[in-house]
Amino acid sequence: MANVTPEMQLLCKEREKVSFSVEELTNILDGNKEETAIRRKVGNLFLETKTRPPAAGDKDLLETIVM
């Protein structure tokens, strides 16, 4: 587990104070719910592929994500 810095603690406290839906704001910033889902899938795939060697089908990942 990573060390928790004072800055991280402050961010957590501030995030608890928000008076709006974080998910709704995320959807607005991404464009819509579908775009948020795609961005999250891409991010997760990026994290997964960083921890393993490239596979033969990796070049087709984007097509798989948006379908």
C-alpha cells in the first residue's frame, strides 16, 4: 500500500464535501455516459497491458472496447 501524504488526506477530506454528483460531472466532461464507459475501459486495458507482455491481438483492443 502506498504512503498517504498530507496532501492526499486533504484531497480526501475535500472530496467528501462536494455537493454535486461526481459521476454526473464525469459524464459531462467526457461527453456522455457511453464516452465515460469507453474511457474507463481504455484506462483499465492500459493498466492491464502495462503489467504483461504485449499480446498478438493487442492492436485490435480499441475495436473490442467500443463494441
